[in-house]
Amino acid sequence: MAAKMDHDVLIIGSGAGGGMAAWALTKLGVKCLMLEAGPAADWERDRKLVSAYDLPFRGLGKPGRFPHVTQASEFDANMWADESQNPYTYPADDPYYWVRIRALGGKTLRWGRASWRLSNYEFKGKDHDGHGDNWPIEYKDVAPFYDRVEPILHVSGRNEGWAQMPDGNLIADDSRDSESITRFKAAASKLGVPTTKPRRATGTLASSTNLLLPDALATGKLTIVGNAIVRELSVDASTGLVNGAHYVDRRSGQEFHVSAKRVVLSASCLESARLLLNSRSARHPAGLGNSSGVLGHYLFDQFYVKGTVSAVVPEARGGRASRTLMGGAGYIPRFRNLKSKEKDFVRGYAYDFGSGGTPSAAQLGLWGEPMWKALADVRGTGFGMTTMGEVVPRYENHVRINPDVKDAWGIPVLHITQTYGDNEHNMARDAEQMAVAMCKGAGFEVVASHAQMVPPGESIHELGVCRMGADPKKSVLNQWNQSHDVKNLFVVDGSAFVSGGSQNPTLTLMALSLRASEYLAERMKRGEL
Amino acid sequence: MRRRNLLRGAMLAPAAVAMPVAAAPQTAAPATEPIDAKIVVNAPSLTGDQRTTFFDAIELAALRALAGTLVPSFEGRPGAVEAGVPEFVDFAIAESPAARQQLWRSGLHELDAQSIKAFGVRFEKLTTDQAAKILEPLKAKWTFYGPSEPFAKFLWEARTEMLQATLNSREYAEANTGRRAAAASNYYWRSLD
């Protein structure tokens, strides 16, 4: 039997936040133990190139296997968390799509890589328009950490000098736009809408498993334990501080406990809240670090309207979709309500846009031979846009423990309640109208447009249930991602967010994890933690 | 070895860092044997005729007719029937949740019922123009979530499923050899255990 190991910090979770914490802490000489709920994927042993027809369901996937993971295909089905083993509940009329990966690296194995900074329109949103809450930090507090995370991710993009889209430490994207993208950008500009290049992490994987964990392991200061599902955090009854974690071997079901002097929690936004809510004790009867009663509340994400508009570039019809005319992508940052309240909603939305797809048979309204002919005619002529809208956090959107349902390891699951309100719906309608106007202005034929959001959670940008704040009575964490109640507990995933704008959150949560980890190491050095 | 694969060797089992609550019996690691990668083993679908198991004979006749109407063969490439889509759909629906099974079964019944009401014969006996009348709901304006009315929902799902199953078939891929469109292929992930 292995002897109990000695370590300075226990890190729970190996994705963007946990991987960043391990990277930062071990470089500063801190000895870390990392618990990961899933196994490690071996990219050479665990995957093989196959044709769809060699799969049982021709690539369409086993019906009903992933009712809430629209991103799953038959090819990658084994990557996603099995919902039968990892259930959760939600109100009957308000489905929540919780998308999870339980493997080393977490969702960084499958993320979209979009890497936008937040600005003071988010950090100090309440100061700007009176809605929501401010963060206890501002842009200048995080900017130095963005500067350091972007090179790790090899983020490419274009600096534009816009206040709502702060410039970054980027690999300059000076690529030429196709004619269709150029036309679209000109049409957007006429309507006062800014456009830019995508800003994304580059490289073959861009994951915690190739960019963060190898460097941490190379220090000799990191030990990773896989298949360790943390059931609850344990607490010293006399001090109220966290002193370890109870966990289950995913495969055998054996129960373990590991001691810890300090814990960095990054199990993913909702899993972290679940773990804290399941960690009740005499000192923390409402869950660990929940004296405010806010833990689990203010759940939000970004609403997505996928395929807000599908258009055809007419000059590309009939097999003329050349690379000069078609191809490429871009981004439109928030442009609404920046200087004054312009519309029947607060805050704003962003778009991704791309050139070169093909409209679907359903969008064309055809079948039979006319369908085949039309599909051949419009192949590669498509221009599409997707809306990502800001969701203002509300207390009533929340998670709680459902004691009546347990996962495959006997751990009580989450009950998740999130709905979108009038503000989001009004924003989505405005986004549709603007998208159509821009496409028509570019001379494109609009085949379909809509303002129907995907269900909450489906954007995989869940945020906010352990929110930061200056007031311990109204927040769970302080400005350093540190629990107000439990000083040796830090939470460094998306659950710490106070607001999220319309920007993809991974870059920001990594910057915050780096910032919090270095703060923790400094306090340890001073003997304060 | 790639950098990220170093991680696999670096990761410990749960028992390595803490004492278990109760000791488990030790088991020997299974012996590994060499694998001859040169042996080609084909999928069961490559030979033999698939037996249908879910739909009855009348339903299957409607399903085949619908497949042939929605996704016919075209310019030398196979349509849904030639690509074995009716048999595939029978299998896929048999493996589906009960609500989807009900949607497809009642959809096929409705297809025949509307055909008999309008033209006095089942769907499989309709002319192309007559079938077009029954399939009118497919012309409705596209919406993200599709129609909610069950028959229209069935038809929309059938069009999407049958077209994609055709495009992803071995038959279509072989007919397309050398052409622009190729069969979908990607990395398949085995179970990570």
C-alpha cells in the first residue's frame, strides 16, 4: 500500500482552471496533488480514423444516448460524460443542457478556443448601466495575467483598440479576407457595426493536457491522480478550515480520504458548486463557504442563437464558390448600449460569422431530385452567423442539491434552474434583425433567419454560482478567488464570475486562476496561509 | 512519444495517495499479446441481408416508399433505398427512446392514412405528384427547432435522417470515389477505460 504523500496544495480538477493553477503553483515551488474525476486520454491508443459507415449508427449516434449534449457525435461519444452515470435534474418545463467531459484536461479537450478578454463593460457593468453587480476587481487588475496566458495558448487575432474588446498579446492575424467576407464587413461598417478577425488559441490541441500539465509535471512538484471522484471536502471542526477531501475510485468504488493544507477547487462551474453544497458540516451547515447563502445562486451563461442567419452568396452558385470568393471567418464584438441605452434591452451581444458552408435541405424546403440539384447549386455558397448574448445574472437562477437522486457513486446530484427572460429575448430579436440587415447589405440571399435560443447550458459557458464580491454577505469569494469563510479554500473556475459579457470565458478564468494561484503562493511564502 | 502522452504515465491511481477505507483484493494485470494489424476484418454489414425488426410489413413498405421519394438516386449516385437506409432506419428506431419510436410509427401510419383519404391508395402506390401533395409540410418555412405538429415533425426528421444516412453510407462513398463529396470520416474515440 502506498504511503500517504505530503503536498502543499490539493487541486481538484485538471481543466483550464486546475491546469493553470498547477502550472503556476509548481513553477513557484509549491508541491501539488491534483485529483481528476476521469481517466487520461491517450491520443494514439484511444482513437482511430474511421468512416461513418463503419460505425453502428452511420455517424449519427446512438439515439437517446446524449439527450443534452448536442455537440456529441458517434465519433466522440466516449469523450463526453455519460448522463446515465452522471444524472442531474431540472424543472419539467425548463430543461438545462449540462455538457461535461470527465477526463484529464476536462473540457479543454473539446473547447472552441475563442479567447476574448473581458473589459470594464463587464467588470464594472453596474457602474455603466446600473444593472447587475460589479466585480470586486477591474480590467487593469487582470490585464497583466491576460498578457501572460495568451502566449501560453498561442492566441491569434487582431488588435483593434476598441474599449469593449481590449487588445491582447496576440499572434498577429494578417491573413487576407475572401471577397464575401470583405463585402460583409463593408456592409456591417455602413450600419456602424465593428468587425474583426477571430481571436482563438492555435495549435493542434490547445488543451490543459499539452500546454499546462506537462510543464507542471516537469517541475517534479505535481502528482496527478485520475479516476478520483471527490464526494466532499472535509473540515477541521475547531478552525472551520478545509483539511482534506473524501473521494471515490471511479472504477472500483473504493472510498478514500486525502489530507490537505490548502485546496484549489476547479472541478468546473457547476461541479464545484455541487461539491461545496455537498460539503455540509456543523461549521458550515448550508455548505462549505456558504454563510452568505449565495452559493449556487446567480447561475448564468451566454445565450446562443445558432445559425441566426443562413445566407447564400449568389455569385458563388453553380460551382463558382472559389477560394477567392468564399471562405474565412470573423467576429463582431458587442456594439449595443456602449455609450447610451439604445434598445429595449440592456447590455449586448456578439456574433461569430463564417463563409463557405452549404444550406441544408430543410432550409431549402426541398426533397427528391430538386433537392439534389439545389444542394449542388449552393454547395459552398453559404454565409452563416451565430449570436452570443450577454445574460444578466439573476438570484433565482440557481442550483441546489437534489437529495433524492444520486450518481453512480452515490453522490447527491444537482437540481439546476435557469431560464432566460425578456432582456435576453429582446436582444435575440435585435440580433436577428441586424444579422439579416448586414447580409442583405452585402448582397447575400437570406435563406433562413431566427431568434430561437438553444436551452440554457448548451453554450457550455455556465458561470457564476460561487461569485466573487467585496461583501462577504453577498458573495462567496473575495477578489482573489478565495473563500470569504474558509481562507485556505480557493475556487478558480467559471463559478467565480460576477458577469460574463458575450465573450467566451476560458481565457478569463485562466487569467484569474493564474492570479489567484500566485496570490496563494505568496501568502504561503509569508506564512499567512 | 508526444508530450501530452507523457501525462498518462504520470497519472497515479486513486489508491496511490491515500489509505482506502477497506482494502480490496489484489488482481494480477492481464497479459498483453501481440496484435497482427495486417488482418482485415470486415463489418457485419458488408455481407448478408439485414433483417428488419421494428416496423411491420405495411410500415416498412411506407418507409421504403418515403425513402425513395425523399432521397432518390441521382446522377449515378445511390439514393436512400440503394444505400440501405430503410433497413438502417428500422434498426435506429428500434434502438431509440419510446417517444421517437412512436413518432415514426404514427408518422408512417399517417402517411398511408392521408394517401388513402386523398387518393384511395397507400403512399407506396402514389405518383410523384400525388406524393408531393402529402409531403407539403416539408415546404414550410424553416425554423430552428422544426415543426411541433407530429406528422410534420416526423417528415422533417425523416428527410434529415434519410439524407444524412445516405451520404454517410458505404454505397454512396463508393459511388463518389474521385468526386468532390466524400464519406464522412473522423477520429473515433474508444472508451477511455
